[in-house]
Amino acid sequence: SRQLTLASRPHGAPTDENFALKTLELPPLKNGEVLLRTIYLSLDPYMRGRMSDAKSYADPVNVGDVMVGATVCQVQESKNDSFSEGEWVLAYTGWQDYAISNGEGLMQLGKEPANPSYALGIMGMPGFTAYMGLLDIGAPKAGETVVVAAATGPVGATVGQIAKIKGCRVVGVAGGSEKCKHAVEVLGFDACIDHKADNFAQQLEQACDNGIDVYYENVGGKVFDAVLPLLNTSARVPVCGLVSQYNATSLPEGPDRLGMLMGQILSKRIKMQGFIIFDDYGHRYDEFATAMQQWLQDGKIQYREHMVEGIENTITAFNDMISGKNFGKTVVKINSP
Ligand code: NDP
């Protein structure tokens, strides 16, 4: 089998030198084990944190170990009575093309799932994150204005569409005109602003003429700088991610805005709350899955994937996602079904 291991810890954006592509012989299966053939590997922003040894909510990947990640696999061989050959599972086998599992933690997806890769996106962790962060922390009410960045990614696109279902006015923020067009025309957002535009802050203000009631925070940085003065009294800010700073090697330039931020939180009674999806909401996955399945079936949620082929393209695909060259949920097709 082939696997990508962490060879050294990246400083800034990860490079090829930070990983090693290794080929190894898998041992024969023992009783109770299954051989999993990776079909789809999910690439997600949190993986940048796992490459680093800075203290975080989860342990880092050790240098020399296989990079972690959610996968959708097919059972190639089974010595476990609960699994049969050919069936699909959601696993957490990481950046490798085959893996041996004792069956623990695998979620069975059936023999012929309609869209197996959806388990990594709209029906999986990113969709669940959008749903809980928006509804439980953001608590949007009909008529309110919701702003979300990374608006065409799996989290942002889902946040905006659920907010539309709840009757909100939705303003997306995305990188480039093609993504903004998609957010409005396909995802049904009321507006979408290109954060690369020179007058981005001004355009955002114009699009939010009643201020912002819910800002779903995915990116931080200059997008948050533009959002903060627009937040209304009693605004809610679910803090989901800060992707603009994941590769940062120093503090941002410019004046210290912390005092201003605290002042705004106080005078406008703003609620900001971070969350880690499975730690905080794991027990509510079924509620999410039932709602999302229905919305997909009713055509109320659109979902787009950014599919890359081949394990050797994983590192490039990861960097493309962090820097916004992806267009939709990033998935690497590792093997053909
Ligand atoms: P995406 O596929 O949307 O990829 C990240 C996107 O961020 C890029 O495509 C890019 O989109 C945007 N981006 C990157 N840099 C900047 C920047 N400087 N300014 C503005 N936008 C930028 O990712 P996901 O949907 O998978 O994840 C979205 C967020 O949710 C991430 O922060 C992630 O860490 C977080 N998350 C948190 C979880 C939790 O439990 N708290 C669980 C899952 C995800 P564009 O081209 O449009 O700018």
C-alpha cells in the first residue's frame, strides 16, 4: 500500500518536503479484521493544525506517522462477521490507499450508496458543522441578515443555504467572481461579495444595509475586520474556523484591534462562541442527518465537490483548499470503486 506520512512540521504553507510517500507490504488479515480500500479521502482545513505541534484541542500527528483524515472506503476483504466484501464504510484511515481495521469506529454506508463521497461533506463533518454552528449558536430568526465567508466551501455553502431555508437574508463572502456568481445563482444567496476586491469592506456594508445579525466565522482576518463595525446589537458570532491564519508564522500587521473588539462586544452585547463539532455536538448527529437528507431530497440544498485524482496530488490539493483554489468540497479520489 502507499501512504503519505508527515516527515517534518511545516513552517507556513506545507511543502512536499514535509511529507514522505511510502510504499509498504500489508500483513495478512487476522480474525476480526477487514482490509479497506480507500476510494475517497477528505481534505479539511483542521488538518493544518494536526501538522503543527502548537497546543490545540486535538493531539498533533507525530512526525513519521500517516496523516490523519476521514475516508470513504470499500471493504476489499473481511475476516469480521459484521462486514462483507464490497460494502462501503466511512472510516478515519488517513492519507493512504489501503488500511487494515478491526471494525471499530467504521460507519456502514451500505452496498450501493447513491453518493458515497457525500459522507465526507454535506452528510458528514462539514455539513454537520454548518448545521449546528448556525442553528445552535447563531440561532437565526427569519428576516435577519446572516453573513458567511468561504461561501462556496462545504461549510459556508451549507450555512448560507440553511439560513435561506430559515427565512434570513444571506450575504456570502468568497474569493473571485465565479464563486460569487455560484453563491447567488446556484446556492440562492441574496448577495455575495468578493473579498479580493479593493473596496471589499464598502461593498459588504452596502450589501448589509440592515447590519449583520449573525456572522458565521470561517476565516477571520480582513473579512472579520470588515464585519465587526456592521454587527448589530445582540449579534451572534459562531466561531467555527479562522482559515486565513492557519499558515501564519507571525501576528498580523497593523494596530492592535483587541480593545476595539472588546468594546464592541460589550456595547452591542455580542455573543461570540467557539465550538468543536464532534466534541460539542456528537450526540446530535442523527438530528442533523435526518434534516439534511430531507433537504437534499427536496432539492433545497445544492452541493458541489472539488474532486482531485491520485494520492500523489494530495499535498497540492490541500494547499489549494487553504488558499482558495478549490471550488467546493475538496475530495481526493484515491482508488476507483
Ligand atoms: P473550504 O473548502 O471552504 O476551504 C477554505 C476556504 O477558505 C478557501 O476555499 C477560501 O475560499 C477561504 N479562504 C482562505 N483564505 C482566506 C482569506 N484569507 N480570506 C477569506 N477567505 C479565505 O473549507 P471548509 O468548508 O471545509 O471549512 C470552513 C471553515 O470551517 C474552516 O475555517 C474550518 O477550519 C472550519 N471548520 C471548523 C469545524 C469545527 O468543528 N469548529 C469543523 C469543520 C470545519 P474563497 O476562495 O472563497 O476565499
